[in-house]
Amino acid sequence: MMRKYLIPILYPRRCPVCSKVLPFSTRICPSCQDSLPWIRGPVCFRCGKPVTSEEQELCYDCRQFPKSFYYGMSILLYNEETQPILVAFKYHNRRMLSEFFAEQIYLRHRLEIADLQPDLIVPVPIHKNKRRKRGYNQAGLLARDLSALTGIPSLNQLLVRSVDTIPQKQLTPQARLNNLEGVFHVNPAYLDKIKGIRTVLLIDDIYTTGATMEICSRALLSAGVGRVCICTVCTGVSRD
């Protein structure tokens, strides 16, 4: 019982944006909550990336590079304001941000998730070398926390990244796809787990051109999954 009261004192919760100490019952400063670039629409019907008008069904990347996944959603734009938060989450051991992000995904997309009826939540994997260096997979944390909120089971070991590729940042969209060909595959030890699976919700921290989600979706679909939906914390702006 004492531990319940000591933890908030010894390890106070901090705002994910400004790092100010927060009351235990809150996850973000009200001012920071209002200032973040939340996605409100209109969005691409396929990947969930913001587009310029309600009449535009697909973003540039989904038109130029048709996607294998069925539906996508994100909660924040990826820009100069959200980049430091994502960097802290991904590279600087701010693991507790996962709870905040998962909670916001649930609050903003719970009706869509319920409508899609995913059978499994699956994170995009990182290579074992990065996992050893970083100590965790940020997408795995998101999958775990979103699973706890939705009641949908997560399976962190289903996808495997077998190649530690060069960074994608400087590559063109087509080069990104080429760079990831053959990188992800379904773990043979878990093939029985996905027999009869209709829908997988694939989780990652950021969506830009969609190359990573596309290659992972192809691997899942080839293994027998009925359809793949995707969900990320941040997404870029459409290039239209």
C-alpha cells in the first residue's frame, strides 16, 4: 500500500512536451495539450495522412504507390514540434511516453478500432542489434499499452526484422521500398497463431512514405492474414 503513494513522489510524472512535473492524475499540461498538432481531418482514406480537402480521397503517396494495407490512422502531425518528443521516446529511454501515446490513440480512434475489429495488435519490429543497443522496441511498448486499453491481444514476436538496413531518411519513396524488400518476415514459430486471423492492427511510432508499413503488411498478408490496418503516433503531411 505504501508503495502506491511513494512511487508518484519518487518518480513524478512529467509532461511529455515540456517536462514539467504533473499531478499524478494527468498525463500532459493543458497548454501543451492544446498546442500539439493533433490530426483532425480531412485525411487520406487509405493511410490517414492529412490532405488538403474533403474531396481528395487519397494522398500523393497512396496514389503513386498503392498500399497493401486496408486502412490507416495517426494522432499527430510529424513536424518540428513533435519531432523532439518522438526522438525522446525512440532513442532516449522515455518509455513512459508509450502510455500517453496509447491513451491518445484510444481516445481519438477507439470507435474506428472497434469498427475494424482487429484480432491482433502487432508492432513493427526493430533489428536485434538496435534492440540490444536501445533496450526496447518503442512500437512494442505501444502495442502492449494499446492492447491493455482495448482488450485486443498483442503479439510482439510475430514479425521479425532480419536485416539491419541503412537509415531511410535520405531515400526516395521507391528507394525506401527497395531498401526494405526481404527485411521483414513472419516468425515461423508463430504461424499457427495467425491461422484464421481476419484483421491485424499494425503499430509503429511514425509514418512518412509508408514503406515500412507496406513491406510489413505484405509479409502478414502473404502469411495468411485477411487484412492489415495500421496505426501510428505521428504522420507526415501529404506532398500534394
